Amino acid sequence: MINSKTKVLCLVGKPVRHSLSPIIHNIALNDLNLNYVYVAFEIEGNQLENAIRGIKALGIKGANITMPYKIEVLKYLDELSKDVKEIGAVNTILNENSILKGYNTDGVGALRALEKFTELDDKKVILLGAGGSAKAIATAISEKVSEIVVLNRTENKAVELASRLKERGFNARALKLNNKNLRNEIRNVHILINATSVGMNSDVSPVPKYLLKPGLVVFDIVYNPLETKLLRDAREKQCITINGLWMLVYQGAESLKIWTGFYPNVQLMRETALKMVRKR
Ligand code: NAP
């Protein structure tokens, strides 16, 4: 029951009214019998600094930061984790005695999701996208896989991401996202990850169906809809498909561990999220 000792966690972004995070976090907190509540704040860009100050002022224990504030928020934080310094984006804030620490759990969330379905050691990966999520995923998987080929609509962003990976000693290449490059690269890879927003709330795919091959692991981090066009095409072409719900749950579980010290029941979080997605 919410009382005067209840600790507050929150989501900050815009839009957030569609978000599943409050539901999966509150069910997990309740299951752990922790006196916390998780709420969503939809804020305008010009209010971000005030919102982050508010976290300190009100003693909010922790926050998730989502689009479009994952990068901008860095400048309002007191400390950044090693991952955040590498990725350049924050999705989790911990308020520790008024010191705001920034973390990024998107990468580890994606890694956990992938590892549920496939081995990563020595696998070649196509990563579509070079935005915040793509950077987090690349950082998390780079130590396991043998090569990451980054394909992005804006080629120079792919080049920048691949260069960062190469500087750290990993095998990475960058290409423009187009059908010719996809066709050439897909032949040689085991795993394809869509970390673009293509397919979110629309029935379009970043990869033509005819290029998908049986046995390819296709992971779409978009979870709205649960089965994107890319995943539907991939299923029909006998690929191994992974939807974005596992990543959502695992990144949330990692955030919750940072805030409370407890690792939640991910199965419960996933089942709850699934019910909500199906009701939409
Ligand atoms: P972001 O930083 O804004 O990056 C967006 C990426 O999508 C960029 O690489 C962008 O390419 C590409 N893109 C956008 N429109 C495109 C189009 N029409 N054609 C080709 N490429 C296009 O966003 P983000 O934070 O990485 O999020 C990406 C997606 O992941 C969102 O749908 C988000 O909901 C989802 N997500 C899921 C989870 C989860 O837990 N499952 C977690 C985080 C994010 P350019 O560089 O050319 O603009």
C-alpha cells in the first residue's frame, strides 16, 4: 500500500503514455514486496533540466529516461557509468544521497534477450541503426561476437559507431543501409538486429523479405507492434525470431536492480507486459 514512506521511481520522456514500463516495474516491485511506486512523467524538452532537478529536490530514488532525452540528460547528471561514457546515452538514473548517477541498461537488456535464443560467441552480426539503442547494443555485444556490420540510413553515423568499436579493438564495419549492402552482408551473418525505429507503429520493414534466409536469428528491438513486419517476414522465412519485449523486460530488470539492489521476476514482468500489449 502506498504510504508516507513509499519511495518513488519514475519514467521521464515524451511521449510516455503508451509505455509499458510503469506496469512491469510496479508488478515487479509489488512481487518483491518493496515499498516503491513507479510513475510516468511526460515532459516538454524545455522542462528537462527542471525535471532532473526535481528528482533531487523531491528525493525521487531513481528514473528511467526515454526518447528523446537519453543524450541531453547527460549534462544534468553528477556521475556517469563506464557504459554511459562509451555509449553517450543514459536510460537509468540512480539518486544516491542527492548524487545523480547515470547508467545505461539497454545494451545488457538486449544482450540477455539475445542470449536466451542463441549463442553469440564468434557470430557475425548485422546491426541496423546507429542511434542510442544501436550504440548500447553494439557496446554490450562487441566483446562476444566476431564482427559487427553497422548499417544506417545516415552513413556517417554508422561510420562513427564502427570507428568507436574499432578504437576499442573490436571488429566492425560501417555501410549505408540499402538493399544492395543488405544483400551482400546477409549472406555471411548469423544474426540481424533491428535497432532502428522502422516498424514502430507501422507495417514497414527495414529488410526486404526476399533477403531473409532460413536459420538467420532476427532480433527486432521494436516491441510495438509485438510482431513487426520484419519479424512476420522472418517467421515466414523460417528465421529464429526475437521480439523487443524481452529486451524491454531485461533492461527494466537491470534498472530495478540498480535502484533497489534486488533482481525482479522477469517472467512475471514479461507475462504482464504481454497481456497489456495484447489488450491494445
Ligand atoms: P534513435 O536514437 O532516435 O535512433 C533511431 C535510429 O533509427 C537511427 O539509426 C535512425 O537512422 C533510424 N531510422 C529512423 N527512421 C528511419 C527510416 N525511416 N529508415 C531507416 N532508418 C531510420 O532511437 P533509439 O532510442 O535508438 O530507438 C530505436 C527504436 O528502438 C525505437 O523504436 C524504440 O522504441 C526501440 N527501443 C526498444 C527498446 C526495448 O527495450 N525493446 C529499448 C530502447 C529502444 P538515422 O541515423 O539515419 O536517423
